Amino acid sequence: MKKLLIAAAICALPVLGANAQRIKIKTGIEVLKEQNFKCLEGKRVGLITNPTGVDNNMKSTIDILHEAPNVKLVALYGPEHGVRGDVHAGDHVSDIKDATTGLPVYSLYGKTRKATPEMLKDVDVLVYDIQDIGCRSFTYISTMGLAMEAAAENDKELVVLDRPNPLGGLKVEGNLVEDDCISFVSQFKIPYVYGLTCGELALMLNGERMLSGGKQCKLTVVKMKGWKRKMDYTQTGLQWVPSSPHIPQSLSAWFYPVSGILGELGYMSIGVGYTIPFQMFAAPWIEANKLADALNDLQVPGVEFRPIFLTPFYSVGKGELYQGVQVHIMDYQKAPLSPIQFMVMQEIARLWPEHAVMDHANKGRFDMFDKVSGSRQIRERFSKNHKWDDIRDYWYKDVESFRQLSKKYYLYK
């Protein structure tokens, strides 16, 4: 009887493996393989990629193109973190040789962010294959746009191997970037959360002449198969490769816009240096339960705030006792993302006015805060009363017009 019960219990266990994570889409590299690399035949290829550039079996796009008999891969180009992901955020990326293929690797992060004519002299076509996270200040789309400019300036083709927007293709938040805030963290005049795949964004940058000087490049986008706008990353069935050290899971992409703007001030911990990057707000002077109650009283759609007590391992607050709130997104479609940090700043100013963020943060970080926000107006308007309502309309003023414009470039329904 005992053996029968054990056998029954084993049979009742869920079956793990391939069936538990059935892949429902084909990314651009998968479709390119299906097409036998036709658009690259007879051309010298330069590949812009990093560890997120993999096929559905986790094989690197570098190795796929290097091994393809009808593809001549001649150079690699590394964004922030490098082609193999071995460089920390913000660190200089060097020109080296790739240990696996022996190919030259040129840095597109550091003093040279746009490929030079010398870096492109042996290349006919640039291929871009990087998993983005759907937020403007994450620098990979800036690298893509500057590569498009370099391709236009040097009469090269550019092929984008499309990948999912992990936030889906429906959520749009934030004002367009204004002229005095154009930077590598806000390279183009798009919202903070822009609701496009990298392929769709490339088509828009080209079609609307949003590149520097109104340039247009010879652009090809290799579309995905099976992706729908309503899909978040978990619904694709794809494995997630960390797009940077602090985006370890696809879930992290949802939280990056929740706290990333405030995080630029280095005023409180947003979880970078702890186990839940971008998912929390904490400081030594915060009373966790009081802040959680205040934020939950705001009844933010699809969001709950939970008290949290912690000691950061590194970065802001290393080794100190901190408390605050963890943000839990209960409904990803209803939840606003970027407004949450402004609501947190609002409630901190109300509960602990002596710690109001804009009054006491390092003013030397205001310039980066503005660049990531895309407008100095956000900080200046918020600083007057420390209220989200004072910037809400400005933050959302461009959303509907951008949504309508971007529909021209949708590749997926």
C-alpha cells in the first residue's frame, strides 16, 4: 500500500522540461536561420550583439553566423557590458579579439559610441541582435540608433534581428525627450516606455527621419514569428538571458522603469545591491509600515506595496540597516510603471519633509535625472510641491500622439 501511495504521489508531480516552457515564438535569428541567411549572402558581416543574442536553443548569434557556410562574419561590435557580457555597467569597453572566434571586437561604449569609418571599412552589412527591455534609458537602443546613423554615413546596410519587447507592445508612458536632454540615455524623441520592438523602433527612427541630420539607412528588419503585442516576455516561452547584471530576470524589465529615474539620484536604495533590483525603495530613516500604508492608500491600479527590512550588500546603503517598501505588480496590464517612483517621492516628502528627495538629494545628479526623464520640466515642476499630480499631465502629454504615430510601424498585431 505504501509503495502504491508513493507511486501515485510521483505520478501527480508536474512534468518539468521542454513541455513546461514551450517556446511559442521565433525570434529574428530563428527566422534568419530558416531563410538560410539569404539577406547576408555574399556580404561581409559585422555583428552588434551581447549575451542576449541567442537562438531558441541558447546558441550565440556570434557562433551561428561564424559557423554558417554562406555567411562571412568579419567583425563584432560590443555595446555597454561588451559582446560577452563581461563588463560592469558604465565601465569602459575595450577593443579586443573575441576568444572563441578570433574576430576583432570593436567597442561601441565609451569614447566611441558610433562606429567610425575605420571600424566599418571591412564590412558591407551590420547586423543588430540584442534583447532590449522596452525602456528609453536602457542604452542598447541608443547603440542601435547610432549604428543606423553610422550605416547611413558610410553607405552600409543594417539588418535588425527582431526580439520581443518584454513589456509587450501596448504600454506607453512618459514625455518625448526634449532638445536639451538628448543624451546616450535619451538618444531619441520617444517616450520613456515606448511599446515597440527594436525592429519597429528602427523602422520608426528611419521612417520619421529621427536620426541625426534626418539620415536614413538601408534597413532590413527580420521579423519574429508568433509574437503578439499583448504578450509579455513570460508568454513567449523563451528563456531570459540577463541583459545587464541588474536585469537578471524578465520580471526585472518591468521594474526598471518603476524606480530607475529616482535611482539616478543615489538618494535611497532601489534594490541595486540587494536581491530585488529596481523593485524597492528603502532608506535608514524610513518607517516601512508607515510608508507601505501611505502608498497603498493611494490605490495605485494593479500595485501593492509591502514593508521590507534589509541590509544592502553593495551600492547605496551597503552594510546599513534599511527599511522601506517592496513594489508588487499584481496586474501588469493595469499597473502604471514610471509614475510609481514619483508617488514614492511624494509620500516621503509628506511623511518625512526633512528628507524630501528633491530638497536633499545630491544636486550634482540632477542633470542625469533630467536626461533620463527626458525633460528638465519634470524635476522643476515636481520640486515645487513634491506632488505627482503636478507633473502627471506633462508626463503623459505625448503618449497618445506617439501611440498613433508608432502604429504606422507596427509589425505585429
